[in-house]
Amino acid sequence: MTARTHTTHAVTLRWQRLAVTLLAALACLILWPLPGRAQAAAALPDFTELVDRVGPSVVNIRTTEKVRPGQMPGPQMDEEMQEFFRRFFGIPLPGPRQDPRRGPRQAPEEEQPRGLGSGFVLSADGYIMTNAHVVDGADEVYVTLADKREFKAKIVGADKRTDVAVVKIDASGLQPVRIGDVGKLKVGEWVVAIGSPFGLENTVTAGIVSAKARETGDYLPFIQTDVAINPGNSGGPLLNMRGEVVGINSQIYSRSGGFMGISFAIPIDEAMRVAEQLRTTGRVIRGRIGVQIDQVTREVAESIGLGKAMGALVRSVEEGGPAARAGMEPGDIITRFDGKAIEKASDLPRIVGNTKPGSKVEVQVFRRGATRNMHVTVAEFEPERSARAAPTEPRPSGPSAGVAGSLGLVVSDLTPAQQRELNVRGGVRVEAAEGPAARAGLREGDVILAVANTEVKDARQFEQLLSRMDRTKPFNVLFRRGEWAQYAVIRPR
């Protein structure tokens, strides 16, 4: 071998060793967990300890109803018709044949499965919380514990408005759940659901809190999550990572009937307030003041001088009710109740409902450009009255012209009888609405009570008010439709 060949061979060996070293180093970099990767892996939650601890507190609930053999929905055939089908068509319809000489016999009732749900233990002596819709209409309720023991349960109470129910089983030494603080729950936080979807007991699903205070009902701001919830999960607990119950899984948003990534839970603080009343009295006592309300839109708020869209617009005041006795009127906007701000209309039913009947509270209302305070004595909640139709008796005065006519309005005075029927001191009835008035939403039969925060007494004064308006700017009109009051914004051009 020449010197040149030996030198070339040595160089080649050095390059091969260097290449092997570089490949080994690269492999170490790829396989060795970087600090960021280690932190990401450590951040992934482990639910095993939580499930072991809370699992024994979650129960399966099944309900049954009693039916008679052969009982079917819809019209039933009489005996002669059943016999006709047996003889001529050979169809053996269900139900035993009766001896006409002995008279009809009633078949014994049988229990038929009705529904499945979930629940969780509130106390060691057998009180269990679930959804009201899980036990609604059931003749019998059965609770199966995590250790497979089954008990017949008694419904202590159910509240359909909040969808909360409490049942009781004859057991002791049960493991109750721990109640969490909903106020500390954060959007994006991990949460876990345990329940019996489709009857599959002790199923665990996990996700995050998608939103808080989601408005889907009159009395409850729901917790929205992306935890997989399906039929059978209803009534089961929603848990934080400390194993504390923060909600009751209650509803899903779905176009198919199955999970689509949006589910709702009742906040546990609201549910516990209801449960305490159910355990004490078997029902929920709520306050009421006798008003029907609606949202305040930004456009209306600006037009009446409220500044921003807030409060609850009073559309109707129950005659002789607490609000009426305090001097409240349709068109008022309730901005504070018992010292609590009413940011949106849905705040009012919850605050009033949680107020003890008999309490005298201060209410702040915005009326025709000014704020005033009044005192209302809260009554106990009862079913609302049905709205009455607007009066249809003949109107004494003829149609209006002038400015009202240019807005597409034809109005007439109210008779004293109509004023008494509507419980108003004045106003004008809309006989026809076209053009700007119709575009604002006014129609025949409406009763205009105020224009630009000024009370309307009769058709003559109504025309005078309109004549003083700036015809280039929109203005608000408070009107009554049946027993409902609301605002409209008329744009002259």
C-alpha cells in the first residue's frame, strides 16, 4: 500500500467515526425528553384518584310506571270489534277474552321501564340529588349504588323550574360528595362527569368548562362544558379536579339526540339552595312581584335616555299585585332590586325568586327619563294569569290627521271603560299603522301610552306632542298590546 493510499484510508475512517458520533447525538436529541415536553406531559390531568374517591358516591337511577297488560296509546277497540278481527281475520289481539255474563275484569297492573338517569349522594343517611325530569311522572324510583345494591326510593321533592329533585333511600353509612365553590370555577378548567349514559353505569367522561352563566332558563345561569353527556347522564355530578361537585349535568345541545360538544350543568350552589327547601318542606317557596318583563335593547335604552342596555322592561303589571300596589307601571325599567343591580332581564326572576315572601324591599325603576325608588312587599309565587285580549268596543273619536298621519298613524281616544279595563289613566288607540309607524312595529289595536318619555292623555295632546318633535330624528313610543307593554322606536325618515 502506498503512502497516499494509506493517508486516504485514514481520512475515510475519521469521517465515518464522525458521522456515527453525529448520528448518535441526533438520536439522543430526538429521544431525550426536552424540558418543554416534560412540562407538557406533566400538565396532562390524571383522573384515576378522583374517580376512585368520588365513584362510590354516584348512583344509577331507573324509573318505572304502572300499566295494564295490552294498554296501548290511542283509541281502544271494544270487545265486539276485537272478536270480529279474531273470527274473520285470524288476528289474536292482546288481552284476555271476557265472559260477557261475568262482566269486565281488570287485568293487574305491571311495572314497565320508564327511564334512566344518574344521581349522587348528599348525605350518609340516604338523601340523593338528581334532575327533576329524571323522576317526573314515575310511579316507582329505584336507586342502584356503586356496589350494586338496589333500593326503592321515595321522592322527597322535585322542582321543575330548576330541574332539581331529591330522593331518599333507606340506607346508612353512604359516602356523600363534597360540594365545591362555583364562584372559583374558571373557563378552561378541567371538569369530569360520572354517570350512566344509555344505562352504562359509572361511565367517566372529561372536558373543560366552555362558559359560565350561560342563559338558557328563567331561574338558572348554566355552566357550559364540552364534557360528553348523553341520555342517562342526567342528574349526575360535574366535578372539578379536586373531586368537588360544581354542577348537576342536566341538558345537552343536539340536533341528533346525541352528544355534539355542548352540554349544560346546573350550578351546585343554586341546586343546593333548592335541595335544602325540598328536604325541609318538600317544595320550593319563591317570591314574586306580579310583573311580566322583557329585555331592554340598546336602541330603546339610547332613545329613552337610560344610557346603556340594562335592567328589566316591565311589559305588564298584574292588577292588584305587589308591583301594582307599589305604583309600578308598564314601561318602567327595573334597574335595582333590594340593592342588587339588574344587568339583564333574566337577573330579576332569580333575585325576586330567592327573596323571602313577605319581605319589603326597595326597587329602583327608570320611568320617562328619571329614576325613582319604590317599596314592594314580595308575595309568594303562584301561576301567572293568562293575558286578556285587547278591548274591541267602538271608538268615539274619528281618525287623526296632521303629524300622526304623516307617520302613518291613525289614533283615537280611549273610552273610560277601556281605560279601566287596561288600568291606565290615558293613552290613544292605534286604528291603523302604515309607513314609519308600521316599520317600528306598531299595529292596529295597540294603545300608545307615552311618546319620548312624556305621558299621552288623549288624541289631541298626542298630536301636540308629535308636532313638537324633531322630524329628522327617531323617537321612542311606549305602547300596550293586550296586557303587554313595550317600546318602539319610530324613524320619521
